[in-house]
Amino acid sequence: MSVTSQSKRKSVTKSDRTIEPSKFARKVAAVAKDVNLFGTDGIRGRVGQHLTPQLALQVGFCAGLELGQQASAHQPFILGQDSRNSSDMLAMALSAGLTAAGLDVWHVGLCPTPTVAYLAHHTDAVGGVMVSASHNPPEDNGIKFFQANGTKLPPTLQARIEHRIKSHNPQPERWGHHYYRPELTQAYTEAIQTPLQSQVTFQGLRVVLDLAWGAATQLAPAVFTAMGAEVICLHDQPDGDRINVHCGSTHLEPLKAAVHLHNADIGFAFDGDADRVLAIDSQGRTVDGDYILYLWGKALQERQQLPDNLIVATVMSNLGFELAWQQQGGTLIRAAVGDQNVHSEMLSHGSMLGGEQSGHILCPHYGVSGDGLLTALHLATIVCQSQTPLSELVSHSFQTYPQILKNVRVEDRDRRKNWQDCQPLQTLMEQANHAMGDQGRILVRASGTEPLIRVMVEAQHPEMATQWTDRLVGAVAEHLA
């Protein structure tokens, strides 16, 4: 379904002069001068500290100037948000900045992040922006921009926006308008649902959805019901105080309990903005992004829709998955953590499937961005078309190597960024690699979205994984935290 802009709007009277930057703009530029605003997934941080409405307004203004350079009058900019208490405030600040830059804003309200990406791509929009901190706690929030093709901004474009924020920008000669357009979400749900409705029905499938009090609460139950499934919902109201709190894709215990209680065939857990999903099978086992990539990869492989049998995963993906996919005749390429890194490798190698262990899956056959709801629909489709329970599909896929991931909070930005300079940690990592040899691997990295150092150890034997995880975490806590 294509959506076009409304043509009945009146043009905005142009000013005959250029307005110099305000004291406010100079103040925000001064605050942002020495800060790298964009991380691995947009701008993200604690609201009121790193992320303020003043900053959001200036970000909206400068992004509007940069992305709208070739825009025609009244070409829209898509704006969506999750359910956090701060999302209204930040969305309005962004809209003020975008309209000040001369762009019309189509505010679709509460929606999953991929809705914004879809609408940016399938309308005549200049781009899109989502207000969400994804899986982060309620007190955080974030700003994610999309280009007109639905992809996230490349680093070069982010750098140009940051440069504008830290510089003085004259006021354009026209102003845009803000329009509330929640009906546009229907175009997105039709786009992900319609291609499957002619192929499969979910009749007889009992599904539990954990919606994390977040962005998917209004759309996911309706889509699964329309596909014929019996739907049971958890945390299915938008709640800014409880989004992601002990629920959703980062806390699977409630979903496991509900799948068992209701004797369900499958359970899906989304994060706060529903760009990722994890599943639970009828035996209570977690079906993470590695299993989803393997099962979806096999389905595409059988339909000859997977060029070179290639899947792009990340350095976090389990060694058991990699070995099993190679036995399937496939190739696995590992990218750095982050969906943008996965997307970049997919473009480089012509891959049609890639993703992260966390459940952020990209499949260009069906969507332009990582999409938890789309992924859940296709995994359910694989189950129904194969007439095989998810639990059985998982049992016949691969065995994971024991993998332990722990986080250490490191507030000091410089220490976190330059953790590789910590010699005691480097020495211990060398010892771990030597001790495990080809029976395991370690990965230490700084989170791009939270003030954390992440330590992952994967080993053939659980005792070895536990031992080295504890030692490495202790070293990070002692020397960096």
C-alpha cells in the first residue's frame, strides 16, 4: 500500500529575511560541542541528563536542514514513538525542530520502529525518526533517524548533522506543519501481513505475545488474530513506567511461564520498540536470533531465495550455529555488533538474510529494516507450513555451545571507550584464549547504547565458560568500573 502526501495544504508565507541563530541554539551547540551524540543505534541516554528536550529540538532542526536540502515544499517527515513517559515530550521537541527547518511532520504516534522505516520508504517522505530507547529501562530514551529509503543514517550523514548542531545555522525562509496521522500504521500492518495471508493460515496455532508495555501493544495482537491464531497477550497496554521492566525480550521468564500455563505452541517476546523478537517453544526453550536465522535460512534456501546460501550474523552468534549452517552447505559471515554493521555486510556480499543473536533480523525480501513483528510472523509461518512444532524444529537444528554474557557498569566514558588500554584485562584475555584454544572463545566490548562493558565467554564445557567469565568480569570491575 502506497501513501502519498496531502495536496490540499496551503503554502507557508515566506520570510524576506534570514534570522540569525538564537542564544538558545548557541547554548545547545556549546553543550554538544565535545559530545559524540550518535552511538551504534542513534542517540540514546538518560532523559534529563544526556537527552533533553532542548537537545531534541536542535537535533530535529539540524537533521531537518540536512535531510531536507533537496525536499520540495510540504514533503513530509515521519515521526513515531514508543510508550515511555518522556516520548511525548521528545517527539514534540523533534517536531518543533523539524517544522522550524521547513518540513511537514506526519506524527503516527505509538508504533514499532519498523513502522517508521516502512513509511519513510513507501511515502514521499524526506525521512523518518523514532523516539525510543529500544530495550533500555523506562528512564532512558533515544532518537533513531531513517533515510527516505527506510535505512538508518550512515555515519557520514550522522557526522554532518552533528556538525550542524555544533555550528550556527540560519533559519530557513519557510516553516512546516505538524499533522497527527495514526491511520498510516495500517499501511505497515497490511504490508507485512498481506503477502503471508495468501500462503498460510495460523488456524489452530496458540500464540502468547509479550508486548513489554511498549510500541507493539496496538498492532501485534491484531495482526496475529487476523492471521487466524489464538492469541494470549502479556503486558499489552502502553505503560511508560513499566516498559521493558521484568518483561519483553530481555526478561523471558513471564513468557515461559505463560507458554507453559496455556499449553501454547509458541511465544514471542518483543522489546520496547518491537524491532527485535525472541521466541519460546512449547518446551520452554529460548529460540534466539541464531535459531531464527538458521530456520529462516533453511526455508529461504529450500525456495532458492538465499544467494550463495549466505547468512550474515555477528561476533556474538554461537559457534554451534555457525558449524551447523556450514553442515547445511551455507556460509556464515560475522559482522561487528549492531544492525547497521550487519546491514553493511549484507550489502557488501549481496546477502538476503542477516541479524543478531538478540533477535534483530533483517530480510530484504520482506522489509527494509529489522522488524520483530515481521520476524515473528515468518517464524510462525515456517511452523505452520512445515506442520512441525517449533520445539521439534529446534531439536533438529543445532546444539549451542554454553555461552555466558555478563555486563559491568562503567560510568566513566573514557575508560569505557578505551577499555583495550587496560593491560591487566588484556593479559587475562590472552590467558583465557590460550587455555580454551579451539574449544571456546571470548568477546569483550563496550556497549554502544548503555554505559556497560559486555563480557561474553563461549566454551564447549560449561565449567570453563563460567570460570573465565567470572575472572574477566572481576578484572573489568576492578580496573575499569
